[in-house]
Amino acid sequence: MLAGSLGLGGSAGSQLPLVNVLEQMPRDFPGSFLITIHRHAHSEDLLSAVLDKRTKIAVASEEDGLGVDPGVAYVAPPDRHLLFVDGHLRLSAGARENRARPSIDVMLRSIAVPCAPSAIGVVLSGLLNDGADGLRAIKARGGRAIIQDPAEAQYPRNAGNGGARHGARSRAASKTHCAYHRSNSAGGSGISSAFDMPRRNSGRGGYRPGQTPQYFDRG
């Protein structure tokens, strides 16, 4: 089992920020990427192909029961929840949560316990509250919960509700911060990797290729 995972989720307005963030990730990133973006159940699945073309990281095919490897992105297909169970990925046609399948909460909760305390949850632009409970679960087990700055998100409501009672927000001044932090658990791998990049945004929702959104660390 990996020391941890980076779970990224979003809804309306989240796909371009997601691509722009993952473009900055190194090929040898020591954790895995689990990605849930709300899409129509019958939509054509183009997100994996876009990530494979635009990023350095490997993008796995959508297959139930896959083992999880570092430096690989696993994307929830339309109309299926993506979960991390007993060291493998599971695709589930279970009930919708927050009116969504795939659900960000389902994915984030699945990594909160097995990947604690080195799990990280990131919630991007979107409507409603999917992702908030998952972020709380990760925080409760010592992981990190990060939301896209609501002032920059195209649809900030989801991001803004991504973790009530998280206390004061610390802004990574004029930078994007998305860290994969050192595990403090006994026998932990001591993985530590982060990227800090200048913010290059032209206004709310106005991202261009190569630009990266700013975040609040829900610490």
C-alpha cells in the first residue's frame, strides 16, 4: 500500500484548473492521484486522454481492481464512483451522493483512513457541497485538506464549503501550494514532495494553458 494519495475533485469549472495543476507534477511524484470530476453519465470520457497528453504523469486505464502505483493518475469514469479499497481501486455503481456519481466525497473518504496521515484532498471549482465531508474525513485523520481559492474559482461555492470548522485559512501568498507531506506515522516512508509556483491568473475562471490556480490550505 502506498504511504498516501492525492485526491482531487471538482465540478463545474474544474477541468482546466485540474489539468493546469497536474501539468506541474513531476513524473516521479511519490504518491498516486485519484481524480473525480463530475460529468454527465452518458458523456464521452475525454479527461483521461487530455491528462495523458498534457501531463508528465502516467494515466491508467479505467479498470476495476487495479493496483495503485506512485506517479500514476486514476480517473473516475462517468457514472462510477472511484474508491481505494484494500490497496486496489474499485469502480462502483452505488447510490449517488450529493446528487453525483462519481462523488468526490466517496473518493476522499476512501483514502482518508488507509492513507492517513499522508493523504491530501484537493477540491476545485464546483457547485453545491460535494467534497466537504471527504475533506473533513481527511483532516480528522491528520491529512491535509486544500481548496481552490474561492476568489479564483469559476464556481466557488463547492470550494468555499470544502471543510467547515477547519479554522483559520492560511493563504500561500501569490503562489499555488499543493504539498505531499511527510508521514508522521510509525514506519512511515518519510515521503516529502511539494511544488510552489508563481500565480499566473488573469481573473476568476480565466485560466490559460500553463496557468495555475491559487489555493487555501484548510489547516
